[in-house]
Amino acid sequence: MPTDDAALVGVVLVEPDEARILVSLADQLQALLAEALESPIDDDSAVRRVLPDAYRHDAELADEWRRLSRRGLVDRKIGFARTLATALAPVADEGVARSVPLTMDAALDWVRGIGDLRLVIADRMGIIVDGDEGAFGEPGLRDVYDWLAWMQDGLVQLLEAREADAAPAGGGAS
């Protein structure tokens, strides 16, 4: 990961326990997505949520899209989770809080990877739309879901602030 100041959008302070949880979740997501490539039909509702049909009302177009695009989409999503896990593995392994520098690309991957994690957890909890409490799930899973939402929001704010700083003075198009 490049570390020159111009490429950085921010630095995230990560505690070892947080890093271990995120690395574990990212590794589980990578495995879930890799398994999805092995089966032609998604038996797992969480996979269907992370990899929805592009054409919900046209089965033929949906099958064609899946045939042509699925591997690329899964590979990208695995890459998002891998970026997260790779950046945090040293913090998890060393057991010492550390600042993790984020480039624009890495921050976007983190946002996307955390979004995919939240989709899987939401499915496991029975959350259908924002605001649902969920009908089931492991104890503490809601706390993880909310924590991921907080992290994702912080990353989005970081990216938006960086974008605002990069915007030309005087505003938009005329």
C-alpha cells in the first residue's frame, strides 16, 4: 500500500481486539463468497443478498448476467474483504493498537467490504429493511452489526471530507 501523504485519505486507529474481529469476519466473508462460486444455485440467502440478481423480473436476463458477470463480481468482493483483512492482520497478530493508513482505494474497499459484512449479518439476524431489529441471531451479533455501521459511517465521512477538500473553490458547473 502506498504511503506517500498525497495518496492518503486518513489514518484509522485500530485496537487488537477490533482487528481480530474484523480479520475473522473478512476471512469468513471471503470463504462464503468463494463457496458461492462452486454452486450454480445460491442456497444461502446471505449470498443472494450480497450477490443479488441484476434482473429480478426477467429470469433469462438474470441467468445471462450471472453467467457473464458473477465471477468478476465475486472476485471484486473477495478483494474488498482481503484488503480489510490484510491491512488489519498485523494489528491482530502483534496485539498492539496501531494507526493504519488508508489510501482512497483502500478506504473504498473497506467501505464496500464492511457493507458486504453488514448484509450477511443482517441476513443472519433476519433484518429485512433498515430499522428492523432482527428476529434471531447469536448473542452480541446486533452489537457487531451496529459497530460495523458506525465504522462504515466514519469511513464515508472521511471520504466525503477528502472529496470536499479536493473540490475546486467556487463550486460546481455553470
